[in-house]
Amino acid sequence: MDDVFTHHPYRPLADRMRPTSLAGFFGQQHVLGEKGALRQAIEAGSLHSMVFWGPPGTGKTTLAKIIAHCSDAAFISLSAVLSGVKDIRAAIEQARQHQAEGRLTILFVDEVHRFNKSQQDAFLPHIEDGTIYFIGATTENPSFELNNALLSRVKTYVLKSLPADEIKQLLVRALEHEAGLADENLSLEDDVLDALAFLADGDARRALNFLEIAADLAEPDDHGRRLITRSIVQDVGAQSLRRFDKGGDAFYEQISALHKSVRGSNPDAALYWFARMMDGGCDPLYVARRVVRMASEDIGNADPRGLQIALDAWQTYERLGSPEGELTIAQAIVYLASTAKSNAVYMAWHEAMADARQSGSLEVPMHIRNAPTNLMKDMGYGKNYRYAHNEEEAFAAGETYFPEAMGERVYYQPVERGLELKIKEKLDRLREKNSLSNK
């Protein structure tokens, strides 16, 4: 049986090449391999509600249609971008008619994360009573974008970007298949095929769209073959950006990768992720702000110069703009990744905040209150306060500064790296003096 839809001159290549059976589906072997959970469910006829989570062009819509085809179920499709509650009600009514006729219904919702809470809730009773089998598709993390009530009623399958070799197989198939470009008398070298696969960036639909455009631009050679050249492919992909949704999962995953590479003292990986974000169209000023955060959170007092370098990079970028200013951010990233690390202040701050929230409105001890008036002095404000600069080493050993009900606390624990090694030695010495003074 042919596993693609019948050729139609007005349908895009990506749609013409959409498979209708698992045999023609490329990729996702982690769920569709012989022991893959989804394959076993499809082959066993074990239909259930599910959500497909993955980047664009990984087969979410295609899989939903294959499941409907294999289970002989009616297929109703909604787009969360274009549909509202009225459309949901109409789809449910249609599903009820199918149910009365003894036929199952798959309700497919593309970009399901675009539906708000009440719209998502509208599906729940119909999933539970079997009116529909729900299949949602999303490029966003379902944990954040879908209601817990809906998530508890579906199984989530994670789909991955297609590797380059699978993209190449897909392109070759489109070139050779009668529903594809077999009649176009096209020719291209292996390196051009590689370039097309690279431009696709793991997105099957994107790969086929690029191939279709390149085919339209192909020019005949002396033998009557229409050549797709490297220059044509370069023109097709000239305006394409790598996957970097400014607000989606790819955005936060790459920011996280940059931050963790800096924290892990790997300047090369940090530069790579910064370059990925710049290539994908990320705002350099956003990265500059995050770099300042890294300087404080992960370097801290182990090397206070890191914070100044990060701030300088931010300011320099604002003055130079792109692309020159991006180098200064790269310089700061490399410095932070290469220098000593400490999160001691970060940890201390969170501990102090936790105590502040839990301790209530404890009074400031009388001896460290300011006493600008005679009345306040008469009330004991500032009484017995020891001015540190008048003490040996400018340190009043044994003096206390916390609320009396709390007792003393130690939040800041400097690490034995960079400048904090010296800070630790000094604080250890002063804390020892406090200990001896209080005996």
C-alpha cells in the first residue's frame, strides 16, 4: 500500500510527502522503534489520549493522522491559534454523532498550549466519557503550559529533532517518489544534499519546503537535467535562522546551557551556546543581563572583577551595538567561565531571606540603634555600642548584631578559591576572636 497521499498539483511538497503509515514515517525511534511504547500501542490498537511535545517539523500532526488511520477513527482537527470555545463545542458535537454511529473520534489540537485554562478544561469531561480521544501537539513544555487536570488524563510523548542523516533520507525520497519531485528531472550533488539537510535544522517540513523552493530555482544543464546547485541552496537558506523561539523552550534551554557552561568553567562550551543564541536572533542585551547575574551568582567574591567586567561588557555593547559589541559580551563570558567560582553569597542571601521571612518583626537590639535625639539616648538607644574603628583590628570582638531572640547566625561560608580564600581566612580569624571573647 502506498504510504503517501495522492499527488495533487496545488499541495505543498511537505503535505504531498506526508506518510499515512508507520512504514513511511521518519525518525522518533525512541517511541516508534520495535519496542517503542507508542508503536506498541498503535499496533495493539490501544488507543489513548496523548500529547506530542517537540520542535516544529518532527511529525506531531503526521503521527496523529497515522494513529487515526490505523485505528479507523474519525479525525477532527482544531488549531488553538484559530479556534475558540464555539469551535470546540462543534467538534464535540461531531464526535457525539460519530459515537452514536459506533465510530471512534480523534480530536487533534495543534498548538494546544495556546488554549487558556477554561478552553483546556472544556475537553476534560469528553475525554473521560470516551466521546473523544484527545491528541494535542505543542512545541512548549506541557508541564508549564497545560493544566494539571488535562495532563493527568493524557500520556505525553516527547518528539525530537530529526538528525541530518534522516533528513537526507527524507529529501532523497521526495526527489524519487512520484508524489514528490520524481517528474522534475532534478539533479544535485551529495554536498548540496548535505547543505539542504543542514539548513533544515532537524525540521522535516522545513527541509521539504527548502527542497521545493530550490527545485523551482533549478536551472537546466547541457544534458537537460535541472541542477540544484550549492549557490541555489545558499540563496534559499540566506534568511533562515536557527531554531530559537524567543520565549519558548529552545530559548530557555539554550540560556540554561550557557549559564551552566560558565558555572562549569568551560569557556568553549559557553562561547558555543552564546554563538547559537546570536545565530538564532536572540537579543544580545538579554544575554548581557544574564551574564551580570552569572557574575554575581556563580563567581561572587571569589573574583569581584567578574561583576565589573560583565557590567562593562553590557555598557560597551550599548555603545557599539551589533556586531562589534557582541565581542565584548563574549569576552565577559570567557572571563567568567575561566575564573574562580563561588556561590557563597548566593547561598547566604537565600538563607538570610528565609530567616527574615520566618522570624517576623524582631526588634533591632538597643545597642545598635541610632540615637539622633536626647530622648532616644535617654531611652537607651545606642547604649554600650562599641565603635569598631576604635577596637584592635577595627573589630569589636564579642559584639552582637542580630536580634536577641534569634541569636547569632552564620550565613556566609566563603569557599577556598580565588579572593574568597583570603576572605575565609580573615572571617575564620574574627569568628575565633568572637568565640574566645564570649567564653
